[in-house]
Amino acid sequence: MNHLQSLEADSIYILREAYSRLGRLGLLWSIGKDSTVLLWLAKKAFFGHCPFPFIHVDTGYKIPEMIAYRDKVASDLGLEMIVWQNKVALSAGMGPDKGRLICCKALKTDALNAMTKHYGFEGLIVGVRRDEEGSRSKERVFSERNEDDEWDYTNQPPELWGQFKTDFPKGHHIRVHPLLQWNEIDIWRYILDQDIPIIDLYLAKNGRRYRSLGCAPCTGIIESQASSVAEIIDELSHTNIAERAGRAQDQEDSYAMQKLRKDGYM
Amino acid sequence: MTTLLTPPSVRRKIRLVFTGHVDHGKSTVIGRLLYDTGSLPEGAVAKIKKVSAETGQPFELAFLLDAFEEEQKQGITIDTTRLQFKTEHLDYVIIDAPGHKEFLKNMISGAADAEAAFLVVDAQRGVEEQSRRHALVLKLLGLTQIGLIINKMDLVDFEPKVFQSVSSELTAFLESLGLSPKFSIPVSALNGDNIVNPSSKTPWYHGPTLVKALDDFTYAPEHGTGLRLPLQDVYKFDDRRLLAGRIESGVIHVGDEILISPGHKKTKVTALAAWLDRDKKDSASSGESVGVMVSDEFFNRRGEVISLLTDAPTVSSRFTASIFWMGKNPLKVKKRYKLRLATSESEAQIARVLRLIDSETLAERSIKLDKPANGSSLDGYNDVQRDGHNKDPRATAHDGAYDASLDAPQDAPHDAPHDAPLGASFGKVSEIGFNQTAEVEIVLQHPLAIDLFSSHRATGRFVLIDGFDVAGGGIVTQIEERLPIKFGFVGDGLIARCEVFEEYFYDLNGMTVSKIGTHDPMYCVGDAVPLVGYSYHYPENFDIVVFRDQVAITIRQGKVAGLTHLSEHSYEGFPVVNGRGFGVLIASQEDFNLVRHDYERLSGDNEARLAERWLDFNTFRRIPIGSGDLRQTT
Ligand SMILES: Nc1nc2c(ncn2[C@@H]2O[C@H](COP(=O)(O)OP(=O)(O)OP(=O)(O)O)[C@@H](O)[C@H]2O)c(=O)[nH]1
Ligand SMILES: [Mg+2]
């Protein structure tokens, strides 16, 4: 078994554990490359079926092509979709001008937490990876959030031998991280290997492309000539610029992501 | 999408953990390795420089790993992390583990699935408590590839004598555990000596630099080649019934005859399912997540293990294990815990502690009991078998058997008659504390499919759950075999002895009824049984009730359909025979309950009366006349 095959097999194992061990389960689908790989892995894990809903926490500031792409894939694949927005905050005028971290908290964290409560999710499958940033590098595969959606990151339970956290008080939920061990380049190699359709915002047009997709005002575009997945892989093997360098919220404060994620951010 | 560029060969990665006492420099060594090999993303160093500037702390390479604010403020690793790294020759997953004893659970989370380990020791401070404890944990986890890093050589002026003395002290300790380090490297992570670049300050050292030494590690050899596929789930999303799981060892082929334990069901693999055509195949091997289709529609469930017919796991509810305890509350003898082994689960109790390793001083003051792990309790077990009155094969009736009484005080010293006297100064060991390791005997409420850790890793290790948390882990060192019966039925976690398919005859010379040998020594669920013999004839569908083992066997369409405990068995209107094949006069569930009730009170005095009341010798059996060998008379 090579590296990609073993990443795939282990991610499938994690998805199946989540499905077997947790109550109501949903998959956070952000349209980006990671959650698209997750969708693919779920199809493999459950033999073409997706026995849980796909959730998109829509901030209202997403790059418009993302929404169009989301709706097309959802209808092509017949996905059960939940789209959730923090309508109260949006109608009160919440936006990045109020402060990036404040905006992220309201439109992403608070929306996600309200959605989790509303549907009573016990497990949320999220496509985060260790190599994205510091607080994610320390994550568990099954990561508990308390009744206030908080992450007690300085006191995480042991996780060994594929035995995950599946016992917890009612009202808590588990963030399941099947891609935790994948690196950015693994994702692209897998997309190439499996020929997975992805949104074309990642492919360079006129010398520019998105490396990471998020909200339009806060996601930077990089200079790139990579107009195919193969070229992206080639580009990534020769760069040492971090993936999330273009994400504004990460740059605000040295521990910005840790603080956001402690409160329930994905 | 273009596929002109084939992806570069993506090698499997060796998982390598850095362990050792707190502050001895594990994270700094990794940080230096990443820095000096140019493996860091741009801006990573700038980011930690910014943190140092903001907080007024000195610049620390360890911050590349210690990402939490709390870790950086306190200069300590709290939780483990892992990252990918490559040398010219091999690819690695490097795992940073914390050294503080408070975070041993996190160290174990990092080290549990590592294939190789470094023990990092501060040259000036020498071997300390967690250096030894981590060594012990690595041993327990089954790691055999270990390298030593003697760090902070700058603090001892790169003195070869210091290196030698620290290195040999740790080597001696490892050897006492049966481990031998592959190499020992003097380094200074602070300045990068012997990490990537050979140091001019250690002219006396002729071994490899750290980065060169990495290539001395190899993939851990696969443990156990026999097929082990623990079931995670059974899917029925469409008209297919799929047994889903990850192959932990061995290979499975379409057409293989397989055994599903502990249910002990035999069946055949008809297909390996896949969503995509490109994933369809006729065999799959260790590490792959699969969906298996089989030829028989048994009731299957999570926790069962698929193996080949030969080389199956042992079905047992009693075993000896080496365990480590990470719980805040001590592990108590006789208290109930949830035990998880691969995907299976059972309630479990520690029947007794055989050997306890003191948490502060480790192996030096381990408590050795006089009694070996396989002491007289096993003999006692056999005694129960020999007199043929073992009541319930699920629970053994001797010392340390699963304690079903809920109101027994959980911390009371247990009163096992076979217990060896313990050293007077220690008293009875009734608990295992935080971070302690011990050798214990474990009893399960339900038998599970278990292997020795030394033969199959995934089904030879388990975790213990206290409340909501995984609080302990262990490896199986010895398994008590199930009933060594020679004929009868086995399945669904139960075993029943019986002589239903044996030939009885009347021996004219001896004027006695005798029997000749069996057709088949053991029937599993799914096996066809010989309905018609010379001296018997059973219908296609009937039930066998074996009072002595408290088990009912259902035969449907001439095959063993299942085994149930008598208390859970329900009468379905089919004829019933006893363990010898004589009809039992049951025509309703009420009759069945009455028979059970009567036979629970079976004694020498009422045996004939009960037989008279309930048994019928003529329907399914006859006693032909023979003279020593039945075949001669036919
Ligand atoms: N002088 C000197 N100091 C070092 C060296 N390596 C590490 N240190 C210092 O030792 C301290 C502890 O280093 P860490 O890398 O955090 O130690 P650790 O083993 O990872 O500690 P924990 O993860 O908390 O167990 C830091 O202040 C480092 O700067 C070295 O080679 N020489
Ligand atoms: Mg550290």
C-alpha cells in the first residue's frame, strides 16, 4: 500500500467509525478541495451512498461561484443539503468591516453552533488537516465539544489504536476529522489520482488562482500559472509558502485560530 | 483534467516518535531538523520570531511544534502533534510527544502507533524518571526500533565522557527491558550540531548525524500474517448486505472459506464490494478498508472478526495483559469498565493484579508475586470441566470469574481462594494508579475474539474506558482457552456439548446400550448436519436443548441456524430433542419453560422421573441390535 492508499483506507475507517458510533451525523461541506475529497471518501466508505446530510454554513460572503457550484453538485449527486446562515447577524449588517475575527465568530462559529443545536447533531465530519495551522496540528481525530461547543484543548483524552472518543455526556458533540493526517499536496495528488471533479477557482486564469477557498473579502488570490491539477501539484512541490497565507483571519493575531477554534470554529 | 503528469511515487511513511523526559529538548530537536533541512514553509520562523518579540520570550525552535499559546507561554509541550518529513531515501511521519508526566496520556496517544522511536536525553541532567517511563511504555507498545539522542551537548562542553556515561546508562536500562538501541547520537539542538550537519565539536564521534540515522529505521515488520478483519458495521443500503471493516492483517480473497468469531460462523466470501469500478477486485490485504459479501445470511454485528478457518482468533473471556493506566482515578480491581478490543466491546473487570510497576521508580521496585500468570486458577477451570457440570460456558465458576453481583463493594479486597500471598509490606494490590503499568488478569462479561499481541497486534490490544474517557490500554500476553470440547456445537459466543448424531446400538453380548464415534467433531453455525443416520432420523427443522450447557441449538433446513442461551430461547413450534437426540415432549412455550424449570432442579434423585415425564425415546431414535461394531450388522 502506498501513502495515498493508506490515507484513503484510514479515512474510510474513521468515517465508518463515526457512522457506527455516533448519533445524528452530518458532514460540513465547504465546497473546497478538502471537503470535496471528503465527499468522495464518504461515497467510497458507504459504497456509493451518503447516509448523512451535507451541511454548508453560508456566511453570505462566499465567492459567488462557490454557491453556484454547491447547488449544482448537490443536485447532480442528490445530496441531502442543509444550508445554514446566521440571518440575525447578517441583517444587522455583520461583515468583515466589523473586524475579521468578530465577523468569523458571528457568521461561521455562531452559525455552526446554532445549526448543530438546531438539528441535534452528535457528530460533525469536518475536513481540517494538521498541516493547515497550529491549533489544528494538535487535534484529535474525534474531538469533543461541550454543550457550549467549546474545545478543551489543553486536556484532550487519549486517542490510540483507532479507539476514538465515543462516550460523552448528552449535549456534547464530536468533531470528526478524517483528513487530519493528510497534507495539502496529498489532497491534490488524490484528486489527480482519482480524477475527482473540483471547482475551477483553484485553477489559474490569467496568472492567478485561489489556493484556499473562503469568504470573498478575506481570501487572497495567488500568482500562479497552474491551470491543471497536475500543475498545482508541481507548483506545490516547489513552494514553501504556507497554504493559509492568503487567509486574513489567520494573520490577525498569533493565536487567532486557536481562539476561534476554542469557541467552536471548524 | 490533465493526467499527463503521473504523480511521483508516493511512498508509505515510517511513523517515528520523539520521546523522553520533560525539557530534554524533543521539540527543539525536531524544530532544528525541520529548519536545517529547509522543510519549513516560508514565514514559519518569522511567525515564531513575532511571538517571541510580542511576549519578550527568547526565540525557541520548539514553538514550531508547540503551537498552543499555553505551550509557548510555559515552554512545555502539552499535546502531541505529527507532521510529514522526508529524507532522500525515506518518508516519515514525525511525532512530537510531551515529556511532562502529567501528559503521559498524550505521549501514549502519539507513540501508540509509531514504528520507531527516539529517546531524547539532556546530557547535563542525564536519565530521569520520564526517560525510563517512556522507555517502558515504548516496550509495552511493542516498539523495537529505538535510537538515542543525547542532546544539549553544548552544556557539557561536548565532553565525550558525559556522552558515554549517559548513553550507557540508558542503554543498560533499555537492555533490562529487552530493547537494544540502534544508535546513540551526541547533538546540540540549540546550534544544530550533528542534527543535519556533522559537528566539528565532536571529533571523537564517528557515527551518523540525526538525519542520516533516520534512514536506519525500517518499516515495522507486519505482525501476524493471518487474516484479521474486525467488523465495523453491517450495511444494507441497497439489496446487498456488506460486512464493512479494515483488514488489520493478512489477505482476503473472493472464494475464501472464512470464520466469523466469536459467533463461530462459517461462510464463504462471494465478492468484495466497491463504489467505483477501478476499486473492484478479487482480493484485498492488510490496511485496506473493504466491504465483504458472504454466501450465508447470518446475523452479523460490529465487533465480530473475520479470519480464515485455520488460524482463527481465540474466543475467550479471560486473559492476562500488560496494561498502562492514564486515568485520574485509579484503576480498581473488580470494578466494571468498558473494554474495547479492535471493534468489539465488553464489560470487563480486573480479576487481580499479578505484578505492579511502581510509578516513581519503575522497574527497580516492581512487585513480583510468587505466583506465575497461569497459576492454579487454570487448573481449577479444568476441574470444572472434567466433572461435566459446568453450568454456563460464558462464565467460569472459579476465582476471579466475572462478578455479576452489582452490590459487591467495588474496592473491597477480593477474596479469591487461589490468590497467592502477597509480600506483607505491600498488602493486596487492589488498585493501579495514574501512569502506572501492571500485569493483570482480566475477565470479560462476554467472550470476544482475541489474539496474543505478539501474534496479531490489532486484535491483541485493547483500551479500558472509565466513565467517558479512555483511561487505560493494554496488550494481551496470555489467553485462557475456551472449553476444550471435542464434539457438539459452537457459535454465537456459545458452546454446547451433545451426542445428537451418534449411533447407539444394543450390544447383544454385553446386554448394554453403547455408541460408536461421531460423524463430525464440531458443528458451527452454517454447517449442514447429518439428519439421517442408521439409528436416528431428524426432521429438517428442529431444536436441540442441551440442559447441562444451558444452550439451545436451532436446526433449520438441515443446517445449524444459531445457538442461544436457554433463557433467551423461544419455542417456534418445531420438534425438540435433548443433547442425546431423544425427543422432548414440548408443544408450547409454556412446556418449554416447565422443562427448563424442572431441569434446573435436576439431581440424581429425580433424573428418572424427569426423563419419564418429558422424554420420548421412540420418535427420532431407535436402538438397533449390534455386536460390538454397528457396521458389521448392517
Ligand atoms: N543549551 C541547550 N538548550 C537546549 C537544547 N535543546 C533544547 N534546549 C532548550 O531546552 C528547553 C526545552 O526544550 P524543548 O524542546 O521544549 O523540550 P521538550 O523535550 O520538547 O519538552 P516537553 O515537550 O515539554 O517535554 C528549551 O528552552 C530549549 O531551548 C540544546 O541543545 N542546548
Ligand atoms: Mg516538546
